[in-house]
Amino acid sequence: MSTDLQSQSRNESSHSKALSWLENEIVSDSSVTAKDTLRMLENLSEQYSLGFSQHQLLLVMHHLYLMYQKNAFINLTSIRTMPDGLILHSLDSLLFAKVIDEYIALDSYALALDMGTGGGFPGIPLAAVSNFNVELLDSVGKKVNACNEFVEEMGLEDRVHASHARLEEFVKETGRAFDIVTARALAKLDVLIEYAEPYVKRGGYLFFGKANPDAQEIRDAKMVAKICGFEIVSRETFELPENFGHREIVVLRKISKSKVRLPRKNGEAKNNPLSAR
């Protein structure tokens, strides 16, 4: 066999080995493989006009697969069946990316912070479909370690990193560095705005995912947005498939300086919210 053919054969073998995880069950006690779930994600991408490439969706699926393998040892999610996890984690995260692209192009080299990332959502899928540099932040060390394992396995460690810290304290390391801050089902909107304010640049954006924020939560968010120098520019809504419910992504833009000094002491944002003043 010629040297070129030998090299091609090795490359094909290496590629096949690298994708062998696609034949495995994505969760235990299930006949649904990662390949089956990837096909579902490709169909959902078409259904929601997401426009991501097959390679990007493969990366997103690799993250979901790695997360569920780790979930057998560390509690990263309470959603343990498919397609529940596919919809409520991966698709939900890709809807963030779809909305973000309307304000900051996914092919730009923006800096993004994912607050309370948990198993890496939406931060890792966002990185998988963009050129963004993404910082994943969580207060649980085991989750942070898991996320760093995921990004290394996925080959994204050059622009994605997870840190173990409280939101009120991590800003001492970063300052007001980020173009984008995301959070998904982490806290009420007014609290999220306060958490995010010290991190985001003037002209930067916040993208917060909620299920069904009630009128009071929106009123509180508008009040705190004004205090913290933001304007609510959009509320993007989606209906998830298979009767998984309503999703809303609230978009805010940083337009002015905060009227209060932030961050406050640990726990103050939740225990004594600005909206209650």
C-alpha cells in the first residue's frame, strides 16, 4: 500500500473511532442511540429554521452525550429521558443562539458569559455554533470540572472555559469584559439583571431564558433594568415541540451606568432585591 493510501486509511480509521460514540445509547436503559438523537436534532433544526451546519449540530449532540454519560455519576440534570433532554437542553440552548444572532453575529469573536451554567447550557451549545469565546460560571465545583472535561473532549478548550465562583465575586477576575451574558432558569429576571450588570460592556446584551414570566416579574425586571442601566429590547417567544411548553428569551441592552454600586455582598440580590426597594 502506498504512503498516501496508508495515511488516508489511518485518517479514516481515526475519524471512525472519534465518532464511535454515536452508536451508544445516550442515556442508560434506553434504546435511543446518540445517532438517533442527532437525527432528531437535525429535524428540529430544520423545523425551527436554525440554519446550523451538520458539523455544528454534531458538536451540540456530542456535548449532550458527554453530559449524560457524566450524569450517571454526578447530578447535572434531573431530565433523564430522551427526547426530553434533547428538547429541554440542546434545542432550548440553540434557540438562544438563534436570538443572539439577531443582535451579535455568531461568526464574530464576541466574549460571552454563561451564568449558572450547570451542565454547560446554553454556553457550550452556543460555542459549538459560533466563534464566541465563552466563560462558563457555576458555584458548584463538580459541575465546573465536568464542563471543562466536556469542552476538552469536544476540542473547544481554546475558547471555552468553566470557572468555579459565585456571581458576586467572579467579576473581580474579569471586570466589565463581556459582550453577552446568558442565563437559563437561574433566578427571577430582576435578580439576573443585577447579577449580570457588572460584567457586561456598554452596548452589550443580556439574554435570559424563562418559561412563563408573569406580569409582576416583568414589572420588577423593567424597574431594575432602569436602575442598572438597561433597556428591554425584545421578548422572543417559542413553543417547544411535543407539548414541552412555552419559552421566552428576554433581551436587554446596556445603555447607561448603573445607579447603584454593584455587585453587592453575597446573597443580597436574592434576599434584598432592588425591585423591593
